[in-house]
Amino acid sequence: MTTDTLDRIQTATPQDIRRALLTGSEIALIDVREEHEFAQGHPLFAAQIPLRRVDDEARWRIPRLDTPIVVYDNGEGLARKAAVRFEALGYTDVRELEGGLTGWRDAGYELFEDVNSYSKAFGELVEHRRHTPSLPAEEVQALIREKADIRILDARRYDEYNTMSIPTGTSVPGAELALRARAIAPDPDTTIIVNCAGRTRSIIGTQSLVNAGIPNKVYALRNGTIGWTLAGQDLETGQTRTAPEVDEAATQEARTHARDVAYRAGVKRIGWGELDALKADTARTLYLYDVRQPREYESGHLPGFRNAQGGQLVQETDHNAPVRGARIVVTDPTGVRADMTASWLAQLGWEVYVLDVDWSAVDLERGADGAPAPRGPEGRYKRPYEGTDNKAAAMQAYLDWEYGLVAQLERDGTHGFYVI
């Protein structure tokens, strides 16, 4: 790495980045510190790729080589090295944030803590505006003890559910809820309670069922497994309960409701011709995602579509689509999961489409999507809602942080979110 190479890296001001966010221009704002440091504070729409992982992740997460990329650190000397690495990979519009994180703060702009921050902030906004119904852990425990007519649906990934779960709960990852909830609770008098580890996925999951017009009473478990633990109540471990398969009549009913939700959110449906037109527009970044569960995806998927479970795509949008202002196309054979996922992405401010085609007429690809190897534990932020060994003070601090996100969104002023 020569001095000339380092010196030619251009800079972008905090005002440049804010302008791009407000006008909807594409930008990838990349924090090149380790995840633990990233979680201590970052701009709302920043994504995180540690310097040591740039070669592994960049082409996967930022597919267009002329995407405007701005890298930053907090004075550790990583950003300039990362900019050089991006250029070596073929990226042509790479800049360093002027002043780094300090420059952002000195400009008077907000810093957000934790990971997946803007998706979590959006979840809080949904609850704030829709008054998403919820029940406290103690009341749900009483319902279980009374053997009340309830069904508890865990909206997290299956592996999270398997690690620890609410007693009697069934694994129904987020995008599956609108498809499978009626099969689990066919009696409209059955109360459905949706949980996650903290707040976001239970809020989004509950509101998904409300939006989709399910006749049952639906509640979020307030504060998820964190709230359950703070109430002094025991969790189950190693559970394997999953939702049943859904017949064609139930799928069609769910499809009708999910399509209505997507329509209300302004989602557009496209076919092969429109997809080809989007692909041909090389001035825009395009993400293609199959939003089913990994096992379904691996059994056969449309060429060119990567796998991101729908609920996780909404929860971890910064990871799966770090280029803010890009386009996203989602799909699944039933349409239900794609429609529900797209409805949330649209409300998160994305230009999102559902690919609505006949899968039986396509030669499907099989196997995994070739994503880079997952990161190890190095530099990883210890989430207060994962595992079973979290300290009560850390869990309560996390909840307190989430409660403050709506006000912080208002102060930041760049999000562009709306709630149907």
C-alpha cells in the first residue's frame, strides 16, 4: 500500500451522506470496525463489514461495482485501509467519511446503538402508531397454567427457538405466520400470542396477523423471552415443535389476505419481463431474495435468487441489503411470504417488488446459495437476547434502549418509514 494510493482516496462529508439518504440516492455507508464497536454507536443506515472481512463479504453484499461507498471508523485507522481494499476489489466510487464517527457526531447527527438498529426502531414505530396489542409475561404464564385456549407462536429463526423458548410455544418464523397461523389455530376463539427474544419480531409478527385479517385475537408477548426471564419465569430448551403443512385451500385464503396487505403497502407485482428490465438497469443495485425457510430454498429455487428468511430479511435488512436506495425483489411459490415480507420492506422505505410467476415452468436450482462462510465469534457483539446466560441488567438496559427508539428516529429525521 503506497502513500499515493492512500492519498487519492476521496472523502465525503456527513452532509453528503444525509443528502443521499433524504433524496433516495443509492449509498452504502460501511462501518469497518468489529461488530462490538459498531454496536456502541453508528449512523442509522450504516451497515457493518469489518476490515478483515471486506474481501469475503463485499461482492456478496454490494453487488454493483460503481455503488457509492463511504467507509468510516472511529479513529482506529481502519477506514483508509478498507477503502483501498474496496478499490482493489474493483469498486470505483469509494470514499472515506470526513472526520469518521467523530465528524458525524460533531455535525449534530444521531448515533444508534446495538445491531439491526433501524429495523428495531421501525418495529417500535409500528407499535407506537398501530398500538399493537401485547400481554405481559406474567399474564401469559397464568394462561398457560390455566390451560387456556391459546397458541404461542415463536417468530424467530428455528435455531433460536430450539435454543430456548416459551413453554408450549411452536416455531413459526416471521414470514410463515400469515401462511400457517390458521392451521395452528383454526378456531377463531383461540388466542394467538407471538413472541421473539425481545420486541421487534413479536411486534411485526403480531401486526402481520392483524394486517392479514386473521379472525383470532392476537397479542405480542411483551418484551419476549427477555421479559419472560426478567419476570423470573422458566424457559424451555431443545424444543422442536413446528407448524403443520398447509393445504391448497388454506394457502389460497392466506394468499388473498397477504396480497391485500402488500397492495395497501404499495408493493408492485412483476413478471419475468419486468424482472429482466430491472436487471438491465445497471445504474441501480438489485437484490433478489427467496424468503422461504432454508430447507425449502435448498430443495429448489429460482435461478439468481439468494435465501433470506422473510422475517429475518425485515429484521436484518442492513445485513442483507446494505445499499440504501437499492431495489429489492422477493419471491416464494405461494406468494404469501413474499407479499408479507414486501409489505414491511415497503414501509421501511424500500423500492420493493414481488416476482409473481409460475414456478412449475422453471428449471429450479438446488442447494445453498453460496454465501460466504459465517463470521466467527471474533469481535461479535454479545446480544442481550440470545442464549440463556444473559445478565438481568443487560436485558433491562436493552429494553430501555428500544423504548427510546421512536424519539431517536424523530430526531434523526432520515428514515422515511411509514406504517399502514
